[in-house]
Amino acid sequence: MKIQILFPVFLLLCFSNLISQDEPSDYLSPEFHKDRRNNVRNMMPKNSVSIFFANPVRNRANDVDYHYHQDPNFYYLTGFREPHAILLIFSEDQLVGDSSFNEVIFVQERNELMEMWNGKRLGAEGVKSKLGFENAYTTDQFTDIVPDFSTFDSVLFFDFKNDVRDDKNNPNDLFSLIEKFKTISNYPVDFNPEKEKFYDVISLAPNESAANVAQVLKSNLRYRPSLKDDKLLDEFQSATTQEKLLEIKQKITLKAAQSNLDAIGLTEIMRQLREIKTQEELKLMSKAAKISAVGQVEVMKAMNPELSEMEIQGIHEFVYKKYNVEYEGYPSIVGGGHNGCILHYIENTKMRVGNDLVLMDLGAEYHGYTADVTRTIPANGTFSYEQKAIYDLVYEAQEAGIKASVVGAEFRAPHNAAVEVIKKGLVDLGIIVDPKDYRKFFPHGTSHYVGLDVHDPGTTGPFKPNTIITVEPGIYIPDNSDCDPKWWGIAVRIEDTVLISDKGPVNLSNYAPRKSEEIEKLMRKKSPLSNFVLPEIQ
């Protein structure tokens, strides 16, 4: 009888070992996340606490949720990929009873039934053993363990997302955690992070700069309707004398001092940290970029005029899954012909791409880090004269942008370099007469940071080593544009994920060819997908 009991247990242990061996081994290490938390702590003001909430579970329809995706900041600091969790980082050690800690994480408890339906949970003990936390508790213990928030000079947090659902069957879900936080932090019902930001700016500004601050506030009110209802801000921006300005400034200073809540400060801390990638991050980013480029290469070989936009999308994403990519970094863009003129076209419903150009903007997200890669190719394998003229111009602009992506250059340097090429090129082709009109056909910027988010946080100052940006000029000529109709419907964007290093720019996605001649050459190669035929379904 004992043998009958122990043998299944032995099999289970062996099977568990196999499962653990089969899981990816290249996630970021617990030491990486701990180091990131220490960096946050070192950048926090004295006597402060920072609170990070996990992402909400988002509903797709009825009782079906979307595949869960962790908040990038939360993942960056913890490596934890489950919902309903909260992380606290303290600037100094905290004493609660006999315990001393400077960070603590609260996660959902283990639940045999829920884990049978929805997958394993780490639980508090798993977070300790797998992620290296010394202080981990279940969410039902949140209010019992956290110190009195009123004793801190600053309570830093990100403003709450507006799609957090209340799970009535879970008293310790994210919604409940937020409500508990609001209660113990004396969170005002009318709290407005933007208003608080301007209160701080006005309070800290020298008296002699009050008039300039009022002008900045006045210009911001046009774009921030939520600020218009604040009486003090309205009085400050409309004050006509220096005496009145200083009177209102004093009132704002007194009101700002009444709250220790700060929903702005963490934004700058995380922006500075996430802008510069570590060697561990660079490995994941390089892999995401290479996988994204392989997807582009396989589509180039498989492309033919009979393909639909959705089939093309499917080839890219099939490649991603072959490399065990968890997600796409953003909704896949596959625009044939005129559809390519829509910058964020994601319907991908065109049934036949024909002889048009096909603009493909897709990125693999590997272990949280996403690439951002775009190629534009002729569906029939050969660029027409007009298509090639526009394509080669965009390629030349991208080359200029990449060369400008060096340490110490200003953030807009790649864009400025690309713009100069496109201005001249559009004039030379007769598409525009006035160089200033280039914006009609190149309406977006050239670069953004990329990392855990496809539009990653970063500063606008000079480029630093180990930052990663995109370089993505484009030209889009919709129907009925003010130029020769022969150009209508041509849309070209070329985008690469570029590492800014001390040795110069490194194109992480250069596995996918960019030159028009190289693209045509690759498209003449055979694809194993060409003979993949499925039964027709009416």
C-alpha cells in the first residue's frame, strides 16, 4: 500500500522537475530586480515611501479576460507576473513590531481551486524563494503590516488606472487594495495629480518667476480641462499684478503642504532608470529585435500578390511563437497600398495585397522587452519606379538618422537629420515645392525610446550609452494629395531598433535587409510556406 502511494508521488516529483527544466531559463535574475529596487530607494526623497500596483486584469468580453500583462514598472522592480499585487519601497528601514524592512510585497494567496482553473500562483513563500524577496505577504495582510502613511513626508505612487474592476468575490483584489491604500493614506476624493504638480511648481518657484509660471499655466489650461475647475489655479493664471500673484502663490503653497501624496515624482525616477539598459536587458532586447527581423525576412520570402494582410500578420506572429515569444509588443500593423498611409492601421482586413507596397510594422515582446521593426516591400517582388524612388529616399533618411544616433547627441538629432534628407528629396521629386511642406507627407517623429514599453520612458536630454531608440522615418502619400497622382497610395516606413553605444549606433534588427536591391533579391528566394495549402472553407 505504501508503495502504491509513494510511486505516484515519485512520478509527480519527476514530472515537476521536467516542467521546471522546460521553462525558459533566460528571465531577468532576482538580483537584477533587487538592484532596480535599490536604485529607486536611492533616488527617493528622505522619509518617503513608494507604492507600485500590479496591472489590472482586463476584460475581453463577458466572462473572458485578456491574457494578463504585468505593469512594466512592477515587472521591472519585481519580476512578478501575476495580478492583484502591491510593492512598497521605503527610503529608510521601517520597524513594525520586531521586524525591520525597507521593502515589502503583497501577493495573492495560494488557492488550489483557482490554480486548477487559471494556473499556478507563487504565493508569498514562492515570491521569497523564486524572486528573492525577504518580506512577502498575502494581500489580506496589507493593512496589518504597512506603517502609518501619515508619518511620511512623501507618499509616491502612480495615478490609478481607470479600468480597475471590482471582483465582488475577491475581497483582496486590486480594486480592494487601491481602496485600502486610499483609506490609510487619506486620499482626497478630488485628488488630481496634474493639479498637485502645478501646486508644487508654483510653490517652489522664486517670487520673481511667478509671472512666468502663470504664463506656462495659462498655456497648459488649454490642453488640460481638468485644471480649469480649480479656483486657485484659475486665480493665479489670471492675476494682473505681482502683488496678487504672490498672494495666490502663498495660498497654493499652504494648500500644497497639507498633503504628502505625490503622484508625479515616481514618473521621473522610473524614466531615468529605465532609459539606460543593463547588460541583462540588452540581451533580451537584442533577442526581441532579432526575432522581429526574422519575421520580416520570412515574410519577404513568402510574399506574393494573393496574400491577405491577415495572412502576412500570421506569418510574422508564427515566427514569434516558434521562438517562444510571449506577446506582440503592440498591435501588428500590416498595411497594403493605401492602408499604409494610416499610421496606426491595425485592422489588417485587406484580402489581397496585389501589386501594392506592403508596410509591416511589428515587434516581438520577449520576456517583457519589445522590439519595434518596420519594413516596406513590394507585394509582387519588384519595386515600380515610383515606389523605388520613395523607398530609396526613406532609406537615405533613415541612414542619416541612424548615423546621428550617437552618445551626446540631442534627442531630436536623428529626426533633424532625417528631415533634411526628406525635404530635399521631396522637392527633387517634384512632390512639394516649399521644403516646409514636408510635414504633409512625413507627419511624425523619427525616434522614441523602446524597452519594456514600445514607447519606453526616457529623457529628452543628450543620448546616454546603452539607451535604445527607434529610427523610423516615413513618407505617406494618400489619394487626392496635392501632387502628381502617380505618387498616390505610396506609403513607406523603414524602422529599426537601434542601440546607442560608446562605439556608435548598433542596429539590433539589421538581420532584415533594408536596401531595395537586397529586398528584391531576398524575395526571389523560396519559402517553405509557399506550399502550405489548407482546405477551402465556404
